[in-house]
Amino acid sequence: MMPDTQPTPLDLEDLRRTIAEVFCVDPGEVTDETRFVEDLGGDSLLALEVIVALEKKYAVRFAESDVRGLTTLPRTYDVLADKLGAQGLGARG
């Protein structure tokens, strides 16, 4: 058994598929503008499922303040990028 030392690299399309899987929708329905709650019918239970899936996949931990930012694909990507030290999609100053 190999040690699990490397988290999954952050990739927007892979993140899109992961979120779509949790919400049981086609990845095409998770656009940059799609809001998880308003457009996909997300609730606190689905939010928890997304968090657990992302924490496992990317070997990160989310604080409560991070969770409030997980509202769209780009925002989720940026929160993960910050956690992983990667370059986010949003403007950086």
C-alpha cells in the first residue's frame, strides 16, 4: 500500500465534476455563474457533503469562515487555491 502523500492537484474541471457528483447533476449544469443554493437547491446537508468530499480529495480543512465562501464554482476554486497555495481564478492584488 502506497502512502497518500500528495493531495489531488487543483483543476477547475475536476472540481466541477466533484461538485456535480455531490449535487447529482450533470457537470455542464455547474457553470461559473451557478449558485449552489439558489440554482442547484443546495442545503446545509449538501454543503456538508461538498465540504467532506473536498477535504478528502484535496487533503485540506475548512474553517467555518471558509464554508460561507463556497457558493459558486469560482469562489470554491479560489478558497481551495488559497488553502493549497495555488493561483486562484479571481483577481489578486
